[in-house]
Amino acid sequence: MGLNPDFWRGKRVLLTGHTGFKGAWLNQWLRLMGADVLGFSLAPETNPNLHDLLDLSEEKSCIGDLRDLRMVKSVVAQHQPQIVLHLAAQALVRRSYRDPLESFSTNVMGTANLLEALRDCPSLEAVLVVTSDKAYENDERAVPFREGDALGGKDPYSASKGCQEIITHSYARSFFSGKSIPVGTARAGNVIGGGDWSDDRLMTDVIAALYNGKDIILRNPLATRPWQHVLEPLGGYLLFAQKLAKKEVNLPAVNFGPEGSATVQAVVEKICCLWGGGSRWVQDEAEQPAEAHALALDVNLAAEKLGWRPLLGFEETLQWIVSWHKTHKDGGDVKKMTLAQISTFQSLLAGS
């Protein structure tokens, strides 16, 4: 695949969103490769949370808000990053209905503030902004989205991610291209893995029910999503950023997703089978805010231009999650489990 740990050794990386689920996994992976990481994010919102469970000793961390331009400029000036990986976001659809301005201010203006702060950063080599598959205008045809498809979004979260894409590419063309600093966006499917306790996430609800021996309540069991283990897109982000920095590719946006999609029901039934204990799901009959019924991503560009492809199958992905959470439930060493899964996945990358 071409991911080179030596490239990241000693590299000054600014990682936003490092206290979140994906950010905590990426922070641990970067540190494992020897990167000099500064995390910038709000404090973790849940207890437990993966960031605290990993107990990253001697971590460089700044707890702050991307909507505070003065603070963002100060962080950039002090760390002088070479690579910026922007993961910080309000990432929940139903929360965006409850507080749409939070989603727009965080995802849109937070991104604009970061790019503004980076405009005069002399050390900068590449910027990767992580958005979402929901940035696409979804016409519910269930045809996999390609990078050139229209951006849009009916709900506030999806609209904010489409706006985030537009702002990023505006800054790239207006301010960074003349300095030969590559800027790209990464659009990933539904990411699942051990250690996600965010509200309104499928795995959060499923694992909580399994921990407590309760029924799993599903809002949209027949909705299809491009489910993928968290390490799959993270490997893609690292590879994309590496190739941008080395001027090996010139791609404004890349999709990262699995080989196909699966229904919510299929995911839950397989997890219950792997977990054991006779858990079952039931339909939530309450009225719900509108969400896309079908999502799928075309990942041919990532394969052709980056040499990236998904490595974990559907059942293996879910088995890794079950193993992680059974370790946590039994009081085991989840940091050791996390490092083991990262190391195993990195070995798969090296052999692919």
C-alpha cells in the first residue's frame, strides 16, 4: 500500500479532534510510528472515552475550540506543524437537528479558522481535511458516490460537511496552491471500532445493550451504510497525507470505504452472534428525524491513485470490535488491545 512509518517518524503533526473516537485511534497510531503529535480538541464528551482509556503519557495536547481563531493561530504558531490532519467536528446527524448552529459553526467556521491560521505557516507540507460520505447530495438511488458527484445535504450535519468541502477547496485554490502546499479532503463511510461511546451511534447502543443484557433498539434496521473498521480509513488518511506531502499525488478529494454496504440489521445480528448470550434487536417505534436510507462509496480512485484498498472483511471487522469490547468489559488492558490491533493492521498494510 505504500504507508511508510519512516516518513512519519519525527514529523510534526497537528491532529485536531484527538480526543474523539477516530482521533484517539489516529493519535495512538501516529505516536506508535514516532510522530511528534500535537492534539487540539475539545475535552472528551463521554465517560468512558477512548482518549482517556489509552492514557497517552507525555501527550502534547491543547484543549480548545476551533471556533476561537486567536487560539488556533497560537497553536499553529507554537507547534509549526508539517502535516495537519483535521478530524475535529460535530459528527452526529440527530444532534445537528437539535442544534444546527453548533454543527455549522464547528464544521464550517472551525475549518475556516484552521485554514486561515495555516495560511502563513512556513513549516507546512500538507493539509488533509476529513469530511464525510454524507457531504454528497443524496438522491437515494443507492448508487455508490464518486468524488466528482454533487455535494449537498438535507440535514444540517450533511450540509455542514458539504460546506466544509467547498471552503477547504476554496482555500486550497486561493491561498495554498501558489505556495505548492497540497490540500486534500477525505470522505469516509460509517466508521466503527472498539472504544466508541458517542451518543446516537449504532455501536454505542449495541455494546451498551450487550454489556447490560438488554434488547437492542434500532431506529432504521433496513438502512444501508458503508461500514468499515476505524483503522481502514485512518490508514487511508495517513497514506493520502503522506503522498500529498511528498508531491506524489494531486488529488482534491478521495473516498475511503468498504467493498460494499450492509444494513443496520445485518450488522447487529452478526455482532449478537459473535458476542453470544442470546441478545436480540427490536424496532424503535418513536418518530425519528429524517436520515438517508442508503449510502455507498466508490473507492476506485483510492485504489488507482493511492494503492489503497480495504483489508478487513465484514465479519472480521465485527470480530475485532467484539474482542476489543469484551476485553474492556472484563477489565482487561484495552491499550494493549488497541496497540495490538494497530500493529496487526499495519502488518496487513505492509503485506498488501
